Amino acid sequence: MCRWLAYSGSPVHIDDLLYEPTNSLIVQSLHSRLGAEETNGDGVGVGWYTEDSPTPGVFRSIEPAWSDRNLRELAEHTRSGLVLAHIRATSGSAVQQTNCHPFRHGRWLWMHNGLLAGFSAMKRDLVLAVDPELFPFIEGSTDSEVLFYLALTFGLQDDPSAAVARAVGLVEEVGRAHGIAFPVQMTVCTTDGERLWAFRYSSEGQSRSLFHNTDVAVLRKQYPANPILHDLADSTRVVVSEPLGDLKGAWHEVPESSCLVVHGGREELLPFVPQPSS
């Protein structure tokens, strides 16, 4: 499917997130350890926030992450304290820029690993459920973008957890009406530039992998000789499709059917249950 990373903490060069770790997102684009496919070469995208802009910047490319020179150039010269990055392995939709993640609407970013099974059968019903005022902003042809606009329709900007629960509930209702037993497979991350919400859920209860880092202050005590840990602020939080390295005790798996909320260097783990769409 795909691999993604979400970072919240003190400003860092994007290069340090994408290229430097042992099992970086760039490494995962060629040799994913836990993904449905080993290679994720159908595009790459990065979204980031800065203090001098009301909306996040977005870079998206159909080039494989491992060979995209423009990505490397941007990453070396851009610093941010909140970054979303995504490498794509398409589940059937076209390889084009408008299908690359993260997707943006106003201050919101969204990225997805997984698929809506039977999307071609469900697509008409799902798209017609999108708020007519939001519909013109859908640019691509992916199930991921439609899921984003359904979440916006159901109030993502007011209550992200509830909005995603209703969006997923609708997809399951429509899917089962079309005879699709397990319509939803997802790890999703969304942010407004202040908080991160990361969701792990699938209709069959066998979701794609998702992890978050251990408290940096704890790791620093456990590994006092590790220079990387001394460069990170205590508030650093990273949510990833798979661990960025092999440091023992550095990563915790996000449980099945849950929502992880990250804000101000703290995280809160909540249960995630789809809700009726109406």
C-alpha cells in the first residue's frame, strides 16, 4: 500500500526525517519491512507548517522517493516543527500528482495507507455524500482523497475523531450494501498544524502497521551515549507506518481500532469505533 511519517516537535530539517534514520522513509520506499508491498515507488509527498504562513506547504511528485532530486533539495533547505510525509504504492488509481498524499484543504492535511475495498462500486455513492461546497476541491481519483472530503463533510474541522468515525461508518454502510464484507483498511493521519490525529482501523480487524515513539527523555536516560537523542527535544513525537530504526524500546505499536492524538509533546490514546453517518 503506502508508508507514512508524521513529526511534531522542535523545528528540524525535513532531510533529517526523510533521509537520515536507519530505516528512513526513503529506505522504506525501496525496502519496506512491514508494508503490503516491499517497494513504494508510485509517488511521494511532504506537507509542512511554518509560522509565517496560514496554510501548510505541500510538495507532491510522481517520482519514486529514492530518486527524486527535487525532494532532496527541498528537504535539505526546509525546517518545520510539524511535518507529514508519504510514499505511495497505488492500489489501482493512476500515478499522477493529484493522487499523491498528503491532501490539503485550508489548514488541514490528510494522508492514508490502505484502501477502500471495492471503491469502484462505492465511488458514486460516496462522492455524492460529499458536501456540494467541498466537491469542487476534489482533484484526483483516489479513495483516500474521497475519504478526506467525507471527513471534512462530517465536521473534521470541529471534531476530527467524530468526523472520521462517521466517514468510516458511511463507507462501511455503503460497502456492505454493495456486498463488500470488509470495506475499510486504513491508517490515517490528519492535522490542523497544531494537533495530530492518527487512526488505525480496518473492517476485518487486521489493520496495517502503525507505531509511535517512546518519550525522548526516557530514551535519553536509557541510551546516554546516543547522540541523536540529545538533538531531539523532549516534546518530539513521531508516528510512523514502521519504526525508523532498531533502537530497543524506542517504538510502541498503536493498538488496533484506536486514535492517537498528539499535542504539545503529549499523546492520548482513544478507542476508535465507526459511527452511523446520520
